[in-house]
Amino acid sequence: MARIAGIDLPKNKRIDVALTYIFGIGYTSSKKILEVTQIDPARRVHELSEGDVSRLRQEIDANYEIEGELRAKRAGDIKRLIEIGSYRGFRHKVGLPVNGQRTRTNARTRKGPKRTVGLGKKATGKKG
């Protein structure tokens, strides 16, 4: 089993797809890495030799920001936006969409489950 950057790559997947399991590497980056290391993208992870895996590891370590390092950088960027009081920082802090999406409908991923409004005191039907 190939282990790169603390991630176990799935054995039976093609290497170009398996590399995308690493946070910070998408399909395009995966293809570039395989091109530089001269590994066939159609090969399966379990078919790779130790030499292939070490070449992949060296290329990724040298040229890509991945996993914990990338997560820490992103968290720091968001923290900076909040500290300087920017509009985007405020939206992050309040838990609303940051990039100008509508919030009257949709935005459920950021806002959480729907909370019903207006059911405070129900009308009893009695007159005064």
C-alpha cells in the first residue's frame, strides 16, 4: 500500500485518481506530478514499485503545499480576514456565504438546517 503525506492511497484505483485523495492535490496537479515523475497515469496504485512511490513523495514534498500545512495556511488566512474586520471576515465569523451568493433561499450549507420563524404564540381563535 502506498502511503504519501500520511494518506493511504486506495490500492485498486488508478494513480492519477488516487493522488487526489491527498488534500491539496486535484486532478490537474496529479497529472502534472505524474508527468514530471514519468509514471504512467493508467497504472494502479498496487502496481507501483517502491522507487515510483519515493519519486512521487519527493516531487510532492518539494513542490506542493498539502494536508496539514495547507489547512493551517487556509485557517490563518480566514483568521486574518476576521481580525482586520473585512466584509469577507465578517461573513466567515457569522457563518454566512462569503462570495456574494443569495441568502434569501438556498445557502443551507453555511446557514445550517432551516429554523421556522413565526410560531411564537399561536392564535387561539378567541375574541377579546
